Amino acid sequence: MIIRKGHFYAAHRNQHLRGDQCFGIHGHTYFVFAAFRTGSKDNAGVTTLFSELESRLAVVLKRFDHAILIDVEDTNLRDAIRFLETQDSQDHKTVTLDGPTSVENLAEHIFHELGGNDSLYWIKLRETNSSTFLYKESE
């Protein structure tokens, strides 16, 4: 198993947590740890090139970096971003998720974008210094 690490910066809110600090728009530095299964060593003694896994992770994380994460049902935030775009004459980078932008849902989303159970074993997503979520599908 090879574990690759990456990070990205993103803003979000959880519109289902009215009254909680996470209801307001805020940002995180997300740290991603992705565990990839390896095969047999080749003649060079290598199972998988680290650079291939780094590239694979970087492509996915680039999509999230400096984005605003939006729940597809959060029409208020989506409308606010559209309004800002008309005022700024500039697009704001957004990523729409199929549910709340919780670390749990985000980890699952990243897991599937990285290829799921193909060669990926698990994803750990750290949203705060004290909390990390591990996502792994049933085998």
C-alpha cells in the first residue's frame, strides 16, 4: 500500500446546521491522505511509481482548491455566488456536491473521483487540526 498526501483550500457552509458556527460561510485547509493498493514488484523492484499516484491525486485536488463547495440544495448560497459574479464580472470557482458539504460527504466524493475501489483503499480527510474522517467502502 502506498499513501499519498495532498491538500487544498476551500470554503463552504452547512445550511442544515442553523444556529451552529458551521452554518456560516467559512474555510478550511483540507489535508487528504489516499491509500492506494499496490501490485507485485517489477524488475526494478517497484510496485507503482509515486509520481503516477501524485499526479492522479493532484488532478482531483486541483478541482477543489480555492473553490466554494456548495450543496446542490443550497439555493441561497448558489444564488449569492451568482449575484457576486454579476457584480465582480468574474466567475467564482465552485464545486457542487449531491448533499451537505460535510467532511464525511466530501471524503466520499473525493474517494469516487479518485477511482473508488479500483486501486484506492481509503481516504482520510482532515478538516481541522483535531478531526480526521476516514472513508472506505465495504469490500
